Amino acid sequence: MAKRSRRNHGTAFKVKVALEAVKEQQTVSELSDRFQVHRNLTTKWKKQLLDRAEEVFLEENASANAPEVQELHSKIERLTMENEVLSVALSRIGRYKRKALIQRDHKLPISIQCRILGISRSSVYV
């Protein structure tokens, strides 16, 4: 028996098969034979189509949230620049002074504080 080479199915083909499966005019086996794909793929594509069908109508909400998204992007950009400035300033401080800045009772975990301050986490626990 000759082994078939692996096929890459395009998006349009997957949608076509999945829509036929959703219509349920034919069984999954019949569709698989008709389109020459494995039954598992047909079932998988049908499930993906049904699970993600809601995303089609989310574009309306996305445009309404666009100003909020832009505002968040600008805040991220500002915070990134501030973080870079602080990183440069902290690099000029000695390791022992940076180690003294660790706050054990702070909400931010010690491992993250160490990463931000550029010191080894194991040196804090000594």
C-alpha cells in the first residue's frame, strides 16, 4: 500500500468542509469520503467552526473599544520608557544598595523584585 504524502489544507477548504458538516445533510464519514480527508479532521474543523463562530460578530465590539486600546497602548509605551530610565539609574547603584531595596513584605514577589533590580535571587535569601 502506497503511503500518501502529507497534505496541507487551505483555510477555504477547511471552512467548506466544516460548513458541510454543520449542515448535517451527510454523515461525517460521507463527508470525509467526499472530500478525501480523515473523519477526525472533519470533526475537528466542525468543532473549531462552532467554537469560534462568535468571533465573527466581535468586530463590532472591537471598534467600540478602539479608544481604550489606544489609551492602554500609550500607557504601556510610557511605562516602558520609564522602566528603561529606572533600569539605567539602578545599574549605577551598587549591588549591596540594590539588595537593600528588596521588600520582603511587598505584594510584588521577591523573584520579580530581584529581576527588576538586577540581582541574583539566591543572594537575597542568604
